Amino acid sequence: MRSQRWRHIIPVALVMYTISYVDRTNVSMALTPKVSSLMKDLFMDDRMKGQAAGIFFFGYVLFQIPGGHLAARWSARKVISLCLVAWGVCAVACGLAQGFRQFEAARFFLGVAESGVFPSMLVLLANWFPRSERARANAYWNLCQPLAVVASSLLTGALLDQYSWRTVLVLEGALPFLWLPVWWFCIRDRPRDAKWISAEERNYLETTLREEEDALKPPNPLPLAAGRVWERAPGGVLLKLIFRGGRLWKWFVDHPAILVMIAINFLHNCLAYGCMTFFTSSLEGRGFSGLQNGLLFAFPYTFTAVLMVLVARHSDKANERRMHLALTYLICGVCLILSVSLHGHFWLSYGLLCLSIPGPSVALSPFWAIPSETLPIGTRGMAMGLINACGNLGGYYGPDIAGWLKKKSGSLELPFDALAIGILIAAALTFLLPRAAPRRPA
């Protein structure tokens, strides 16, 4: 019964979000001095490199909460369509920058343009996939992260051998415009809006999802979701956050797990983007070409895609999220520490790095299943937007701190050790998260 929605929703969403990750990966490749002249042309050092890669995430927090709410109350399909246009413009602008500040500004607004996509996709998937399938749906959609790194690193590495970094960023930045028509005509917000779904499957989904939502209805709905200002204007959420801080604090008291999820997501993103930004630095000085750097960059992310599916399927089968999350982070942190400790043995160190890098992506499916399975339906959309918005600040501080530590120490050992300690703390925090209620028998 499930084949129709899996074939129509997941592949289109996968390609769409893969394109967004191209704009993060190609910058990491272009910021490698041995491969591209970007840092030289824009007069950047390692600290500025980390800032340029990470400033994206300051912009990325701005539309997370309004984006998630608009997707839930208006249309996830339309929100993402608007984001596709906006991030295409900003991605092309990165390739046209004439100085560091222009490049930094283009990266910031690229983050703003993409910030509504993730919470909107979580809302869309929650409208199409019941709890028993949600971790797998999250994993298949989030395969975009390793697949984008694999595809982009190979493509970007090969292009950088032939063209300037400006040409490469402009060409790859135009990809959202090509995918926009596919997204618009193939995606629908809910089963009842889709003509391609069978009546049997539509009735099953509507009934199952309604029962799951009823089970999560809170006795006291989230106060911030009730006002007419919020209902009528996207900027209303900002006004409510400013003028109703006391009620927001009460919301956190009622749902303390949200704060834990924010902390975990922050540490998670510190490691994910800190490693991505400076991974290529570990390959420098070994005589690799741009394409060879791309291959070495791509391999651990190919391995990641396999692990994501296996862990998500096992998490769904066992109906367990916390232990899957904790073990993933534990293995990730330990392997990263061992990798930098053995940096004198390149291939052994590289192999351990290949075991560490998958951690953040593999953890996505059990992590994002937790809020959708434990939070009341009235808080879910805004909470997931807030968790992703605040947690994604780690995407700025991870590269920034790693760049600062690398500049001070002159090696990757100290910055990677710091990122590893952070992810080990995240592993411990997972045990403070709530357990999902047992599923009803199918």
C-alpha cells in the first residue's frame, strides 16, 4: 500500500534538498587553497575561512520558526517553492562576489533563503508518513546530505580542475531554478490533495495520521500558536517571541526536552560542519589533484548513505530512538579522536575519519523522529523549527572555532578533538530525552 507515496514524495524531496547541500559542499572544496584560488583572491586566512563557511547558519536561523508555521498553516509546497527561487539567486551571488565581505554577505542571505526548507519538509513528511515509517522517511529524504557531498565533491573537484571557482559556484548555484518546475508539479501537501494516490491508501493515511495527532493533543495548547497576529502575518512569530517572553519560558518549562534537543542539535552541527569545512585540510600537501581530493572527500559520505538507511530501518523496527542516537554519537566522537591522534599514519587516520564523519547524518533519522513522536501536535511544527534554528548555529560556531583553533595551533588535532568532545557530550544528553509511547499494533 505504501509504494505510491514513497515513489512520488521521497525522490523529488531528495533531489530538492540535495541541491541545497551542493551550496554547502562546493564552498568547502573551493576554500581549499591547493584546489582553488578563492582564499587568495578574497584575501582570507583560516579564521576567515571558518567564518565564510559558517555565516550561512546565522542566516539559516531567521526563517526556521515562521517557515515551519507557514508550512503547517499554509502550504509546505509553496514555502519551499519560494525558497528555491531565493536560494538560487543567493547561490549565484556567491560566485559573483568581489571581496570577502561580499562573499560573506551572499553566504548569509543564502542561509536566510534556505532556512524555511527543513522545517517545511518535516511538516510535509508528517502529513504523509505515519509514525511506523517516519524514521525511514526522514532517513531517505536526508540521504541528500551524503549524496550531495558525494556528487558535489566529485563534480566540483573536476570542474575546479578546468574552471575558476567563480564559474563553478555560478553554474552549481543555478540548479534550484532547474528543479523548481519538477517540485511544483509533483508535490502535494496532503494525501487528500493528490490525484495519483489510490482511495484505499488515502483513507488509510488520513485515518492513521488523525489518530496519531489526537493522541498527542495537549490539555493546554501552546500559547504562542493562538494569536491572530501569528495567524495572519509571517512576522507575527517574532513579535510574540519579543512581547510574550514569559509565556515562552512557561512553554520551555512544560516541554524541557526541547532545550535538550536544541543542545544536542547544536553540538551535532558543530561537528558536522566543522569537519566538512576542514576535512580537505587533512588532504593538503599530499599531491592530490582536485578530482582526487573530491574522491577522498566523497568516500566517507558514500559510506554514510548506507549507514543512514540501515540505522533508520533498525530504529523503526525496534521502535527505539535514544540508544541509536547515543551509540552513533559515541562511535563518531571516539573515532575522530583516534583519527587525529594517528595523523602521522595517513591511511589509518583517514579510515577512522571515514567512520567518524557519518555520525551526524546517521543520527538524523532517529533524532528527528523524537519530537514528532513525543511532542503534542500543537507544539510540534514550531518546536521543530526552533530546534533546527537554534541547533544550526552550531553550523557557524563549529567551523569558526575549528578555524580559530587551527590558526592558533597550526594543526587539525586540537580543533577536531574539541569537536569530538562536543559530540560525546551530545551522546550523554540523549538519555535526557523522552521515550516515545509504544506503538499500537498495526
